[in-house]
Amino acid sequence: MKLLVTGGAGFIGSNFVRYMVNKYPDYNIVNLDLLTYAGNLENLKDIENKPNYKFVRGDIADRDFVQGLFQEEKFDFVINFAAESHVDRSITDPGIFVQTNIQGTLALLDAAKSFDVKKYLQVSTDEVYGTLGETGYFTEETPLAANSPYSASKAGADLLVRAYHETFGLPVNITRCSNNYGPYHFPEKLIPLMIINALNDKELPVYGDGLNIRDWLYVEDHCQAIDLVLHKGRDGEVYNVGGNNERTNIDIVKTILKQLGKPESLIKYVKDRPGHDRRYAIDATKLRTELGWQPKHNFDTGIKETIDWYLNNREWWENIISGEYQEYFKSQYGDRLGVE
Ligand code: NAD
Ligand code: TYD
């Protein structure tokens, strides 16, 4: 079996590559990643010399390159993680989200169709469903109602994947997962940003009233869900992935401060994100009942392990925040926090 994993140098992709390389020594896994600001080969140091693993640098939206790679490698399975993934960046620069998330997906679908792959799995997000009020859950039947340029680009890609199944009979699945957390999470996202700022005794910028809710899943549970869908998912189906761990943002931030023994006076409520979705909550009944998926990690232990990982892997994140990240932080938070 030969697998193409795109975006395998990012947060979830690198956790998935490690999981698959170790679990399936007989599979050959090719990781295609452009190494944008979010891609980091340090994430894969421990497995980079495994005989069943290979890294290729390239752009999923480069059609000729993608066709050539498929011709050469003859992939059986394609799992597409590669994406621009941060909502705040999509508000300041939406164009690259359309380019990578939509044009990139289209280039992969065309190559998958030309070279008869056995399964194309699109890693999508619950954010394509929009936002919930105080009650209710996203099911696979919830209409798409994306609110950010990021989620709009992911929804557009999902519709292309669906269309390639309906029109060309391409064997596809789409997974829509809730917010992930765990090792190698890039510190632009809520949990790693708050852990690192707290460790550096810097202010923790909480958007709006801090009561927006996300439904958190430990990254390894997501990897396991994708493994199941890849091998057992019914062609053409969408599967929601989520572990019923709804938390307000302020609750998460206070949990982090408590574990690190840092004061709540570091919290700073700042100007809200425009179009900020209020609540996400996933109904994953289909994945649980049809494919027998069962998450292994509960939030209380998962968040502790994650905080410990950041404590034990200082070098990993210190390298990241010493580079162009400084410019990013200033542009996103300079006005909000009143810092230069
Ligand atoms: P990430 O930003 O950490 O990683 C994205 C990876 O894609 C990086 O390694 C980057 O270099 C690579 N990449 C970007 N543009 C590329 C291109 N044009 N060609 C090749 N590679 C490119 O993202 P993540 O958080 O790991 O998310 C991975 C996928 O999972 C995304 O598709 C995202 O929409 C989806 N997802 C994320 C979450 C979450 O909580 N993070 C939840 C549900 C779904
Ligand atoms: P994020 O990690 O960016 O994921 P997403 O927006 O894709 O769900 O944000 C999670 C939540 O945390 C979201 O409600 C926005 C909020 N947030 C803050 O309050 N402050 C921050 O600095 C960041 C990055 C996010």
C-alpha cells in the first residue's frame, strides 16, 4: 500500500504520519508538504529515517508537479491535510486560503482521478457548518454555513470532493473534526499560544467575552478516526469527528494558568475576532456506531499531558517564536495588547 499524506509537516499531519509509520510498517508513506510557516520537519525528527517514510517538498496547488508525483509514485490512498489553517490569518489574507485550500484540493482530486487512487480522504473541519447557539450539535446533515474565509475555503473544497464522487465516481471520504490539541500545535492557535505566553509571563489575549465554546479533541484520537475512515469508510460519506469536550475559551485559559502556577492577572480581554463563531459542538454518532470509533483521551488528562509536552519541549517552540512569528504576533496582537 502506498499512501500520500499532504501537509504532513504540520500539527495534525505530523501526528498522523508518526501514527501511520509506526502502526503500518508495510505501508509506504510519502509526506508532501510545502513547508510554509506552519510546516516544520522538526515535528518528524524521530521517524525521518524509517524505511517506510519519505518526505517530498512541494505545493499541492502546482498541478504539473502533482500529476508528475502521482505518475511516479502510483498512490493507493491520498489523505489531504495540507491547508492554510488559521482563521485570524484568513481574515487578513484570504487569497492564499482559496489558492491552497481550493485550488490545491482540485489539483489533488484531478490527479487522484487520473491515476485511479483507491481512496481520497479530505480532512475537513466542523467550522464548515458555521456556528451554534446554546444548544444543539453539528451532524453530517447540518447545512454548510461557513462564516470565515478559512471555513469558506474548506467548505468549497468539501463540495469539490463531493462533486468528484458524484460526477466521476472517485472513491472519497470527508472527515469533519472539531478543534484538536496536543503536541506540535503551532503557537498561533489558542492552547499553545496561551501556554507559551504564560510560561513567558506575557499577557494572554482572550477575544471578546471569553465565552465562545470549542469542542476539543486530543490529536491522536483524530488520527485514529482518520485511520478508521480510510480503511472502513463507505465511499462518498462524510464522518464527523468529536469527543464531546465543550469548553469556554476562558475556562481553557484558566486551566492552563492553574497548572502552570501562573496568576489570572495575566489574562487580558481584547477586541473580538470579526465574525467570531460562538459555539461548535460535534455529534459523532455515525463514526462511533458505523465504524466503532472510541476516543481514548479525556480532556482533563489530555490537557495536562499537552502542557507537560510544552514544558519538556522548550527548544521546539523557542525556535518557532524567535523567527518570523514575532512579526505575526505584533501584527495580530500589537493593537489589541497595546504593545509595540
Ligand atoms: P497546520 O497549519 O499546522 O499544517 C498545515 C500544513 O500544510 C503545514 O505543514 C504546511 O506547510 C502545509 N501546507 C500549507 N500549504 C501547502 C501547500 N500549498 N502545499 C503543500 N503543503 C502545504 O494545520 P493543522 O492544524 O495540522 O490542520 C491540518 C488539516 O486539518 C487542515 O486541513 C485543517 O483544515 C484540518 N483541521 C484542523 C483542525 C485543528 O483543530 N487544527 C480541526 C479540524 C480540521
Ligand atoms: P483557534 O485556536 O484560533 O481555533 P478556531 O478559531 O479555528 O476555533 O481559536 C480557538 C478559540 O480561541 C476561538 O474562539 C478564538 C479564541 N482565541 C482567543 O480568544 N485568543 C487568541 O489569541 C486566539 C488565537 C484564539
